[in-house]
Amino acid sequence: MRPLRPFNYNTSAELFPAAIRKKKRAGFAYRRFGTAAEAVRFAMEELPADSLNGAYLQVEEARFDQNGIRSLYESEGFPLPRRPRPEPAQTDADAA
């Protein structure tokens, strides 16, 4: 088995929307990014969840689906600062 080569976040990337047949337009249009890191950050932090579902990221010859994009974002090698996660909403039951 060949070892996987490290992912290059500095390579240009393309983000393609999900093919949604019921709607005339997807939640976003095709976008090209100067770096894969910018594309991954945009997908994870800017896209609504329903737009990310079914979208894919193309980096050179590799394609990444929603799970692949999430893995790249959560990787220790991700070079950009991540947006802080919002605190979960506290309910009355939690306060008691």
C-alpha cells in the first residue's frame, strides 16, 4: 500500500455546488480559489449546511466530498485560523 502524500493547502482549488434538481439555483455558484485552504475555510465557515451537502472540492486531480472537506478543515495541517465554534445554547433544563 502506498503512503498518502501530504495534502498541499497552497494549491489552487475549485468548489462546485451540489446538483439540486428541485431548485433552479443551488445555494452558491461555482467558485475558484487561489488556495485549497481558502476553499476549505469558505466551505466550512460560509456555506449553509444544505449547500455543503452534495458539493465537492476539486484540487488538482483529487475530489473531496462534504466529509473530505470536513477532514481537511479539521486536520492539524490546516494552515488558516478557524472560526471559533459558537457555544451551545443553554436551555432551562441545563441551568437547573
